Amino acid sequence: MQSFIEEETKYQVIPFTWPKGYKSDGVHAGLRKNPEKKDMGWLYSEVPAQAAGTYTTNQFQAAPTKLTKQTINQDHQLQAMVMNTAVANSVTGEQGMIDALKMQALAAEKLGLPNEMVGVASTGLIGELLPMPTIAKGIEQLQLLDNGYVTEAVLTTDKHAKTITTQVEISGKTVTITGFCKGSGMIHPKMATMLGFVVTDAKIADGQLQTMLSQEVDSTFNQITVDGDTSTNDMVVTMANGLAGNEPIESDGGIDSQNFLEAYHAVLEELAQDIAADGEGSTKLVEVNVEGAATHTDAQKVAKAIVGSNLVKSAIFGEDANWGRIIAAIGQTNATVDVDHTSVWLNDLPLVKNSHSADFDEAEMKASLGNDKITILVDLNSGTATGQAWGCDLTYNYVRINATYRS
Amino acid sequence: MQSFIEEETKYQVIPFTWPKGYKSDGVHAGLRKNPEKKDMGWLYSEVPAQAAGTYTTNQFQAAPTKLTKQTINQDHQLQAMVMNTAVANSVTGEQGMIDALKMQALAAEKLGLPNEMVGVASTGLIGELLPMPTIAKGIEQLQLLDNGYVTEAVLTTDKHAKTITTQVEISGKTVTITGFCKGSGMIHPKMATMLGFVVTDAKIADGQLQTMLSQEVDSTFNQITVDGDTSTNDMVVTMANGLAGNEPIESDGGIDSQNFLEAYHAVLEELAQDIAADGEGSTKLVEVNVEGAATHTDAQKVAKAIVGSNLVKSAIFGEDANWGRIIAAIGQTNATVDVDHTSVWLNDLPLVKNSHSADFDEAEMKASLGNDKITILVDLNSGTATGQAWGCDLTYNYVRINATYRS
């Protein structure tokens, strides 16, 4: 019944490294009090890279998010990204946009680039202005190095940096794809914010990177939830500088694009899972796989409803095989569901069979719920489409983190 | 700025009483272990009453909910409702419907009514069959009395019974409206379930009660949330037996219908607020009033997004004036929002003015957040429409109740 079988893949996951032609750095500029913590970073490509982005749908979109979207949408080209943590520069009015433009200009000046080749990203407190002297000081300190410090410089309450590198052969050349992100946690938790960056040395056919990113984000980043709250600062930005020397990859379904997208998807999925697993206060990663759906959209919707349910999340924290909550979460969606023949497995153990209790062994199920990763498989018996989503449990610590921020 | 001013009302709230011609009872049949706890009840009208209902949209609709909907939809007439707590008779397949029909038939037989004049309602565990001998024993015990025991017999983990009675003059006659409900909590918490019952002796013009109920439920019960999870058993049923002797009330906006709807709305709103205030683990009732909206739908949507945000709910539990979360919750909706001129008040204190911090006094705000009721007022600066919603804070106890059910 477990149909999410690992298939042979063409790509390899390798230890963290930057693709050809990328330099970066991360420093402590002084935005955060702890001098051990990096709070500013940048990422630079030696040549102009094709760029694409996806951005929060929150109507109160932060100034840096707006600016980066405008910058990328001009001609889908970037050569650098500069970023900070601690202050989100969100809900900061006109001054917020002036500050984001200034941050962009300072980085561009130091790198000898036109402003429109530099994107900016901020995460942290909503409603506070960027302390521009500190930002300027940080940019002064940043160098073009081979280290991975920038992956630390975007973190807030994340427990660890989230990175992944994959490599894949494309037209006889080795293409490297590296991604990093920050998840849902903050120094002063004001909002769950998410930033993701994926860079590659692949050569992508003109104008195709945005299509690839948008498609893959839908089944990865857009399928995670920690608490149902959408940040004002979320963005995923991707750059492809072509230095791998491969033939340009078209998003046309050919073998090159299949192999590249497989490796690219693996990067996005790993980062998405890392964010879910490191959700505020979480103790367990929850993965939901849905099959037997009428459409992929239905499958995605059902998977996300289950990982988004506070009742399911609390039950998983309590290691309680409370299947009525999973069934109720499925039924809340408008997906096509065979309500008399829906089945559910938890860590491969049958939990619900044809909409009745599967008479599972309580002790075995309880033991299985002790795992750090909980996999829920749902068969809707309504078609052949599949979908996935990731989340985490709801814990005392989630409430504590978000209730006691000023204390 | 506080525009939700109390206007003079035509109705009066009076101590709990049944309207003319209603009898009821509640007993301990044995569904719950504690012999002190009532677990079955009924409600009876001496004459056939016009009836209307609204039902859960969860696709896994429980058997009693389905049966009551079918029964009412035949000719919008009922003369009795029989109900139980502890077992929800939900996700119980064909046997579940057989049991619901049997429960209906047993009550009808004892009352000397046709089956189609009796509705049934169940709440409690999902996935377990009703123990029919115990149900039969309960129906044997039930009498036609003037007590209010039925309002206790539907409770699960509710801290107290939720009732309200209003009276209003209609065409020279006193009309009484009494409502009761159960909220979100369970003996063995499997699902937040909600049942509401409103009975009146008013004479309502033929076929108009369903219109009135559907309209009022939209702005009351449908505007509360405890945890975003929709139960399989939710229903609100209303009966009007006409024994007050008033001229039939049309839902046409005339003065009689205005006065009746005002009193009727007050009953539904009070019950909805009671459910929110007594949400699982809650320590505070949260009321959100939205004004300056382009449409009523927008206002309702924004109000519900705020009371539904885990981050807002955690901040209120922590008594933290964390306005970035309120702004972010507003921005997550697709409502028309003036993102540069949105303002927020908390318990009448300015919190956000034109999308900037209102530079509030921290000590004063903190003291205000100590209240049991938190009122958030939002001005979207996009029109003249208003809306309201109610919820509660997210607490350690919510997680505990829903994580440790089997321990």
C-alpha cells in the first residue's frame, strides 16, 4: 500500500558546497545583541545569473520582499542577494522602502554592480525600522569568500542552519544546486517567517527558471505549515549562473529538464521538510502522503489540511493514534472523498480501513508514535492522483515561545 | 472610534425558562461513567413546531446529523429532539445510520409521534457505535418536565451549561426564545463538536424560519473558532411552535420581523460567545470587530482570520500586545485592505494607527490585556461595512487536553 517508493534518482546529495562562480559571507553587524550570532550576509555570482522568485501572498508585503520582486521581474537577472535577520522591515511605510533601496544600493556599490542586479531580504520583528548605520557597517564588513556563513546569517530561532547540495549530470557537465533557508522561529518571535535561496551553476534556457521555480515551490514550500500563519516577508529566490557549461535546459520535459528538475526538486523538498521539522516548539516532523485522489490539487489540499489541523498536531505531540481527527480534517476540505472507503496508515500501520477503525494493536501503534518522524498515508479511493505535505506537532513549547516573547 | 455602540433594544434577557408548550428532561443513562453526569436528554413541543437547521459542512457528516437534516428538510416540522453525549455516532458506516434511526424511533414511540417529527443529535467520540441498550434505557427514563436538565445532558468537557432566554413583544403578544448549546470540549476529546438548540413559542410565517436561522447563524455560530477544526457532528436546530399567539412573523424586514430577529440574534450571539469563551483550555474570550470594510463578507473574513490565528491566540494568552501578528492575519485574507491606512485598537486603546505603531503606553496595554475579555477593533479604511467574530486564546491547557486524551 505504501506507494511513495524511493525510485532510482539521477542526482546525488553531496556535502554543502557552492556551485561554480558563487561567493558569499556572513557577519555579526550588531543587529542582534549576541556577538556570536551572525546577522547579515550576502551571496554573489561572478557573472549575471538568471533569477526567479516566489513571494508571500500576505497583503502587508514587506519592503524588501516588494523590492526584490520588482527587481527580479524587470528582466529576471540578479548577481547578488544581501540579507539580514532581527528586523523584518515590514509594516514600515515609505521609510521602509527607502531603507530597503538604501541597503540594495550600498551592497551594489561595494560589489560594483548596478542596483537592479541586487536583491534584498529581511526577517525578524514586524513594525520596526532597519537601523541603517548598522546595516551599512555590516555591508562594509562583508567579503567575497567560500564559506557558508550566509546560511547562518538568516536564522532567527531556528535550531540549526538548513542547507542542501545536489549534483546531477546534464549534457555531460556536472551541475550543482545548493539551497538554504530559514524557518519558523524568531529572536523575538513576531511572525513565522521563511526565506529560501537556491543557487545553481546550471545554464537554464532564457525565461525558463521562473516556470521551474513556481512549479516546484507549489509541491514543496507551499505544502508546509507550522501554524497556518503566512508571514509578510516570505520569499524563495533562485539564481542560475550557467557556469557549469551545460547545454541550456528547457522546461519542456526532455531528459535534461527531467534530471535537472529531479535534483532541483530534491533541494526544495529537503529545505521544506527542514523548516517543518524545525517548526517552533516542534518535537516531530509530520509527513502526509495522499493517494487515490481525483486530482493532484485535491491530494495536496487534503495533505495540507491534515498537517494544518491543531487537533491532529496536538494528538501527534501526545503520541495518540486519534484517527477521528485525521478523518475530520480530510472531511473539512472540498476535495472529492469516498467517505465510505477512506483508509489511513500511520508509519505504515493500518489505522483506518474503509472509514472504519482498522482494529490496530494499541501497543505497536503507540511505540511507532514515539518516532521523530510521523508518516501518514491516506487513500481517498477517488482516483489515481497523489500529493504530499509536511508539518510538525503542536506543543507546549509552541505556546510558550509565542506567548512569552516580551518576558 | 468604538462604533459598536449598544443600541436600545426591544427585547429583554430574562432568567432561563422554556417558551410556552415546551417540556424537556435530562438523565444519566450510563453512556458516561460518572453517575452524576447527565448523558441523554430530550426536548418536546406540545404541538408541531416549524423547524429549521444548519449542519456541519464536514464531508464525514455523522449519522444523527444526516438524519436530522433529512427529517427537517421533509417539511420543516418537528415536535421533539432527542440527544446524547459521550458517543458521536460518527464515521460508523451503515450501522451508525441504523442506530440513529432506532434512537429516533424509540423516542417517537414513547412520545406517540411519527418518527419524522423527531430529530436526533449526538456528540462525543468519533468512530464508536452507540451502545443501543443504554440509549434505550435512557429513553425509558426520560419524562416530560419543566426542568433544564437537557441543557446539561449535551455537555462534554464544557465547564458549564450554556443557555439564554430572551422575550420580545410581537403584535401585542410576549414571545419567548430560549437557546442552549454545547461547546468545544469532550470527555474523551476526539473532536471539537458543537450542538445548538433554539426554541421559541413565536408563530413564524410558513417556510420563513429556515431563512431566519441561516441568516443569523452566518453572523453568530459561523463566526466563532476555537481551533479551526470543523466537527463531523455540528448542528444548530431551531423550533417555533406558535403558542405565543402572535400574528405570523414574516422575514420581510417589517417591524415585527425586526424585533423578533433582534431577540433571536441575541440568543444565537450569546451562545456563540459562550462557546468561544469556554473553548478548550481557554482563559480569555476574544472578540474582534471589523469596520471600514468594503463588504460585510470582507469584514467577517478579516474578523475570523484574526481570532483564528495561532500566533494572535498565543500572544493574547501571553498578554502581549503583539500587533504585527494581527496585521499579518489581516493581510492573509483576500479582503480589500488599505495596507497603508489600517488601524487597530485593543480594548479601546490605540495599537496601530495607519499601519504604524500607535506608540501605546506599554504598562497601560499590559494591564488591559489582563482582562478576561479582549476586544480587538480593526478599521480597514476601505468602506463602511462591519463584521464580528469570537474566539479564545491558545494555551498550554489546549495542548494538554488534546495531547493526553488516553493517559
